[in-house]
Amino acid sequence: MTGTSRRIAVFGAGYIGLVTGACFAELGHRVVVRDIRPERIGLLNSGEVPFFEPGLGDLISQNKERLAFTLDVHEAVRDAEVVFVCVDTPPTASGDADLSRVWAVVDALRDASHLVAVVVKSTVPVGTGARVRAALDERGLGHVGYAANPEFTAEGRAVEDFLRPDRVVIGASDAGVARWVADLYGAVDSPVELMDVASAEMVKLASNALLATRITFINEIATVCEATGADIGHVSRAVGLDHRLGPHFLKAGLGYGGSCFPKDSRALRAMASNSGYPFQLLNAVIEVNELQPRRAIQRLKTELDGLKGRRIALLGMTFKPGTDDMREAPSAIIASRLLAEGATVTCWDPMAPGADGHQEPWSSTTRLPDPLGAMTDADAAILVTEWPELTDVDWPAAARRMRNPLLLDGRNLLDPSVLLSAGFTHMGVGRAT
Ligand code: UGA
């Protein structure tokens, strides 16, 4: 390792906490990850990873001599030099971030006067760091440094994003603390952006909101393409070749989902509104994104002349491929709308957690183990998540099994000519067929 090996406590064994803990251990630090969920700590201590994330299990087992998991706050903090706060900040009914778990960690640090720094990685409204700083001061921890260090890891590539990031952002009012935290990333080869705490908090919210805006913008261009005969595939590719715009996040689809974009865009909108500025563009992004899966249902309804009594197959349920995460997945809106229209819904997904434990809408749908099974006797199929497995489906066989071979490719994954020659009616997003 380059740099000094430090003793780190990570609070929260969710996606962010576990990836942070495992990656810091990989960088040579000694890490204790603390969570309040006994079943989660139990799983981790028995060598299992509680969710799917490529490379994370290997990283945890390769670094097990430097990585411990505990329920006990004192065990986590006792020998630590720095505490990373990686707890979740779920939305409240008004869209604001619920910071109760962040405050619970701050409360737990009452006796941690030996710490060098407390670092918040959780996504929080701008101004949270200043409040945490004041709370630490009130608890007699004025000498403990504070830093905001937002994360930019995407699910499915979180380990890669942590170890080879585009940038490391550190916000701190004390330059010594900022450098100390930056040194923890020793072997990570990336620009380190040092700034004040509020700006670091804003970088995270602005990045996610801008990515969500790009996706929504291209989805709206796709809608106009459908109406005018242009093809979003050509448009996205050529637009993305402009070096000022770049090729990423220009894939039209059924709208963004997941645990971050929907939550963070609503949190930024609520924060702006609370500070007296109605964020009109972001408001429109959020509304358009909520409409996007509903538009797809409307197109299908028109094509099938009504959905009542129709059998519709959903191909893919997770919010994106390469994850088992169902949070804010467009598939849930699509299934609910179809059921409300009186359709029968079958579905397939290689990784979504079992249907039985699920609430509505999934308990009213039938889950099949393979795409062909889900499409059997269906009046239409909707490709919801671009799982690579779907490119290998025997499409002529699928057409023969369906009552009406119609596919709405909600992610423009498949080659329309393959489907047309298999006997399908093909509908894409933002293109004529
Ligand atoms: C996102 C960001 O990409 C990360 O940088 C960030 O750290 C993370 O949120 C977070 O805040 O923790 P993630 O939610 O895992 O990561 O997923 P993305 O790969 O960004 O996809 C989000 C959604 O946008 C998915 O539903 C995806 O299907 C959709 N999307 C993405 C599109 O519809 N079109 C695109 O071109 C790209």
C-alpha cells in the first residue's frame, strides 16, 4: 500500500458502507463495519454478502484479516481513527432526506474523543455537515475533524467505481483534515477535489440530478422521434459524439429508477424549495420520468385496442441489469398499471428477489423461470430491463408460443430486424418500429 495504514470504522453495511469498508481494506486499512441489523452482521460474519454486487464477495474474503463486522458501536469506534458515516438517508413523505440514521451515528460518537475525523459519505442535504459539526462541538468533540466525502459508485460496478473513480471529492473546513482524509485513498489514481463542506454535499446532488436530467431529456427527444419519424438510436449516437456532450447517459428507455436518482432528485427539489427557490427544471424532470413508463403502457393499450383481459409478459424486473435491486424500478409502475387496466401479468427476471415475499404488484403477477415461459400465450411482451440474456432468446420460438407476437422493447436492446424476421410486431422507444 502507498500511504499509512489507518484504522477505520464504517457505520452502515448497505451498498455504500460495505463497498467502502471492503475497498478501504483492499487499500491496506483496518476496517470495522458496524450495522444495527443482526441478520446482516450475522450473514457477513458467516462469509456471505447480503446482496449481489460484482467483485464485492471476493474483495471481502481476500481482505478478511483486515475487515470485521459488528453490531457493537464501542467495538467499532474503540480503536478507530476515523468514522465513515454510510447509513441510508431515505426520503420522507415530502421528499426531504430522513437524516435520523445520521443523527443516531453522531449520538453514538459521544465518547469518541480519540477520533481524528468523522466523514459523511451518505447523501445529505447541503448544510447537514455544518449541523453535524455543531453537534460534535456540543458533545465536546470540537477537536475532531469533519469532512464530507460523497460517493459516486453505481450499483453493479461499485467496486470498480470506488477503486478507479473519476474523482474523489472531499469537503472540509480544515485543510489538514482534508489532506488526512485524502491520504486514505493513497493508491487510488484519480483527481482529488478539495473544497468546503457545503460544496462537496452539493456536488453529489448536482451530479445525480444532471444525470437524471440527461436521461429525461433523451427520453423526451425519443418521444418526439416517435411522433416525427426520427430514430433515437442515430440521434443519441451522433449527439454523443460531440465532445462537449459525450456519449454517456443518452440511452432512451422507460425512465430512470433505483435507490439514488429518484430519491436524490426529489431531495434536491425539496431542499431548493425549502431554501426559497422552486427548481423548475428538476421538477419537470421528476414529472416526466414518472410519466415515462405510463406512456409505454398507453402505447401498448392503443396498439392492442385495450388491455382488459390481455396477458402481458414483463421481461426484466430490476431497475437495471447486473443488480438484484428492485428499488423504484419502473417495472413496478408498469405491472401496477397493467393490473389496474385488467390485464394478466407474467414476468421473468434472472435476479430479482423471489416473488413470494413481495408486496403488490408482484403478488398479483406470475413469475416464470425463463423468458419463453413468461411469453407463452401472451398478447404482448414488454422488455423492461436490458438483461443481456434476452439477446439469446429463441425469438422465432417465442413468436410461436405467444398468442400475439408483439414486443415493446422498452430499452431498445434487441435488433428490430431479428424480431421482424421471427414474426414479431416490434415497438421500440423513439423509433418507428
Ligand atoms: C447512480 C449514479 O450513476 C452513481 O454515480 C451514483 O453514485 C449512484 O446513483 C448513487 O447516488 O449512489 P445507480 O443508481 O446505481 O447509480 O444506477 P445508474 O447506472 O446510474 O442507472 C440509474 C437509472 O438510470 C437506471 O434505471 C437506468 O436504467 C437509467 N438509465 C441510465 C437510463 O435510462 N439511460 C441511461 O442512458 C443511463
